[in-house]
Amino acid sequence: MKAIFENAKIYTDGTEKRADLIFDRAMLSPMGDVSDVAHSLVFDNIAVLPGFCDAHVHLREPGFSYKETMESGTAACAHGGYTAVITIPNLKPAPDCPENLAVQLAAIRRGASIHVFPLGTITVGEAGESLSDMAGLAPSVVGFSDDGRGVQSEDMMREAMKKAKALGLPIVAHCEDNSLLRGGYIHDGEYARAHGHRGICSESEWGQIKRDLSLVREIGCAYHVCHVSTKESVELIRQAKREGLDVTCETAPHYLTLTDADLQEDGRFKMNPPLRAEEDRLALIEGIKDGTVDMIATDHAPHSFEEKSRGLAGSMMGVVGIETTFPVLYTYLVKTGIISMERLVELLSVNPRRRFGIKSEVGYTVFDLSDSYEINPDDFLSKGRSTPFAGITVEGRCLATVIGERAVYLDKRLFG
């Protein structure tokens, strides 16, 4: 059955246009003679957007397929409107040399339904003791990261930056000073103190960003900061950009919409970095408005049910988000007038591709902006179910995601 999208909002070139469209499986075309589409489904509040690109996704294969597989993970990405993702290298084997990376590339070829671009590690096994084979990895990766761990040694990070600069690829930094963690697992704020939890101080993040920015001034490499969560981090990056340093950063939907005041005694609220204070959330909002924050990445990090069922203290760090990002951000940021849809497209699609040189076909995704519903993890295609957004009401449901002439996701509503 064909679908008619009446007066659809089209954002594929960065500005809003309106048109009546016909959607037939994977083909989107202007509506002609209405007699040609008799008995079609009609939708009247549709957004056609460029396929999203996520700079920070844990697809878990190879090594941890019980959490997620390439097939389930990329199906979830397509369900969320994503046509390209950058996958994080905390895998087994870690992609720290061409031989280990080949295992991941084979999994991508075998199971991915969308475009997947790997990062190589900064250090061997992400152990922080010696540099990976960065030159050998460079032809097949879009940058280098030890995400999940901060590079603790300043000298090691200096050498990594020199090598990355020579190779023309960015350092993608998980900034976390282990000496300041002190066993913490949620933000060192009011909730932690009121409920007897050990807190993670903000300086454990921004202190390492400050160190790394000094190295960027010295070396001049391209530098990208993962999952920024504190107001101090935002200000450090803002100042670095004013200096003209080649610095970008990302934040995640949960840091823009939730704080430690929203915490519950449930593992679905535990991620790294943790949910911070309201003043941090507001600083991040200002950062996406003024361009300090370049992109919104999901940090989609699936774990098994058992791993996430041990409360705040005992559960593993990480939540899923690839299937909820657009509806959450549309509902909380666009509908409330905080940012425009055009700015959201930049944050989710344009800027990640530009920063990491992603040249794959962008494709497009279709959302029904009138569809209001409660987020239910049982509807996810990801193996992961742990999300802080479970049960909240959002607007905007993905109807289709298309690459070329291939529909990588189609919602059952398109077929009546």
C-alpha cells in the first residue's frame, strides 16, 4: 500500500520546504494524479529528514554479542532514523592493529544494515601503556579513541596526538581522571549525598579536558571530546574554539533533558559520565544553541538485563538511546522552542559527517510528528532495554529510514 504525506516538511537540504509526497516502500516522489493513489494511507504531519549520523555507538561485536550484535544494533539504528554510525572500539579483540580491526570489519560486512565506521584504539587493548598501531589502522578508521577509559598519562596522550596529526585523523577523547573517581558511580551531588551513594566529581571530566586542550595548543591536532556533561567542560571548549583550536565535542540526549534530580534506584539511570546538576544541563543547552557543542551523540551502550538489574551501585555503566533520540529531542527541545528543527538536523546529521569525513550516502528518514506515545523498551530492536526515558510520553515516530533505494526500516503503520 502506498502512503500520501500531505504538506510534508522536508529538511534534506538544511532548510524547510513543503510538498505533497507519495511513499511506496523505498521510493519517495512528488504526488501527481491523485487517482493513482486511491486507497492509500494519508499522513498530514510528516517530517522528511536527512539520515542521522551518530558519532558514538557501542555495537558490541566482536566480543560481546550477548549485549548487542551488528545485526540487532544497526537494526535499532535504522529504527531511530540513523543511516550512518561511528562505532566505539571497546571490543574483544580491541581494534588496536589491522589484524584485530579485520575481525570487526568482517562483522560489519556480515551484519550491518546501515553504514558503520569504526574507530581504532589509542593504546593497545585500551590499557594506556603503549600506542596502538595507529598508522596501520588509519586507512580503515575515522579516528582514534580509548572510549570507556581516559588516557591517564599526559605523555602518552601527547605522543598519540602527534601520531594522529601526522595521519590526519582526530583524537576522540573519553575524558576521565581515574585519580578523582574515588569509587564513585553517580554525580557527586544532592542525590548522592541524600541517598548514601558515592559520587563522581565534575573535575574528573573537565580536568582531563583542560589537560588535553593544553596538548592541542602544543601539537595542533584535531581533537574531539566525547559525551560532555559539565558546565566547566562547555566553557573550556568554548574558549578553545575562540582561540581557533581544532576542537569539537558532543553531548548526549540524557544530559540535555535529565539531571541527578531525576535519578531513581534503578540501573537504567546509570551511565558514564553520570547525570549532572541542573546548572550543567542548562550550560549544555546554551552550548548547543551557540555552537560550542557540535553534535548530539547517543552513547548507545547496551548491556544484558542481568547487568543492568543491580541498582545504581551494582549495575554496569551505560544506557541505550539510538531508538529514542529524535523523539526525545524533538519533544523537549524543538517543540518547546529551545532550538529549531534545522538546528537539530545539524546536530544529528550534518555536523557529525563533516567532522569525521563521512562520505557515505546520507539517505533520509521519515517521522510522523503527530504520533504521541509512551517510550516502551519492549518496542526496541536493540537487545538493550535499559533507558532512563522508559515511560515518558514523546512525539515523533519513525515511519521509514532509507538508503539509496533500500528501506532499512519500515514501520508497520505504513501498511495499514
